[in-house]
Amino acid sequence: MSRLTALLLIFILPALAEAAGPLVPEDDNDSTLDFSLRFARTKLPLDYAGRTQDSTNSWLGVSVREQVSPRVTLGMYGGYAWLSQTNNPVTAGIELDGYHAGFSLHAVLLSGQRASVFGALDYSYQKMDHEGETQEIVIDWTQAQAQLGATLTLSPRWRFYAGGSYGKIDGDERARGAVNHTLDFERGARAGGFIGLDLNVEVDGYIGVELRSGLTRGGEIYFKRRF
């Protein structure tokens, strides 16, 4: 995986997160590296003891995946992250910022001329904070998720994909200053779904949009290229 390591160093990823869309189709150029630029925004209720906290989470980052066998691809992703919440006294009126990072495993389970079935596992971590004159707040969590989906080639340039997901979130909120506390929260294990559309805009270049529900609810736009 020397090319993958080199590219990560070039872009200075903060660490090893959820990859953008399905793998691009195989080509005749022995291309094995999949690089994506991602913009995502999701809403998620976080369950604290005795209350549920509505939150909005945004990402701007990159995803890099490399094929390590004919059916298995490993990936890393990371970048910036932002979080805003409603009705939480310690985060009222502010947007926390920080980073997200993670790794993924993608496997092609069945493949045909126009359709394929894939499975994916990913594990990510994100940390966001804000430091004011009288109050410091840090929120971080880990997210584990599994996906099972299928892709369908609609035309030489268009691909449709959809499937189901299952995952959970575990995290902490830490406040120091005018308010001092450490609170655990979670997003309990739950099933969901995703649906997306991929457009081949040039040789080995793609743009796509994906919508998802379940653990989180929202979507992302990604720009992808294969090397």
C-alpha cells in the first residue's frame, strides 16, 4: 500500500473514516486507488441520561481507498468536522469545530455485468470543541457501522446504488468553566438505509450524491477519481 501511504502524507490526513459511495467500476488500466473529496451534513439525536439532544454534524474531508485483492478494498478518511445543537445550555449559540477520522473495509460479494452486491464496515472517531472566555466544551464520539448494498449500472455514465445499514454511536460531553461536568451519550444501535447516484464525468472521474437515514439522517456530495 505504498501509493496509499504516500498520498495520505501529501494531504496530511489527521488519522486513519466512512468512504464516499460504492467502489468505482474496474477498468483496463490496473487502477487500484480511489480518492474522494467529500461534503456531508447530517442530523442526529444524541441520547443523554434523561434527555435527547438534537444535533447537526457537518464534514469536509477526503477518503482514500486501495484495492488489496480482487474483491477487498481498504480505506482511510478524515478531515474537518462541525457540530451545532439546540436546547443545550453549554453549546447554545455556538458551533463546535474539530476533526473526524476513520477507516473502512469494502468487499464485493457478488458481481455481474451491470449489477453488484457489496458489503462495508467502517469505524470513525470525531472530536469537536469550543473555548470561550468563561466556558470550554469538548464533544467527541466513536461510530461503528456496517452496510450491505447493491449497485446498478443504468448507462455507461450513470450508476444507482442503495442498501441498508446498522450502527451505533458512543460519546462524551466535557465542560469546564462556569459549568463543569462530564456526560455520557449514545445513539443506540439501529438499522437504516442509504440511496445514491454516481455520474462518470470523465475517464476515471466521478461525482455523486448520497442520502441516508437511520443512525444519522442527511446526505453528502462527493467528487471521486481513480488512479
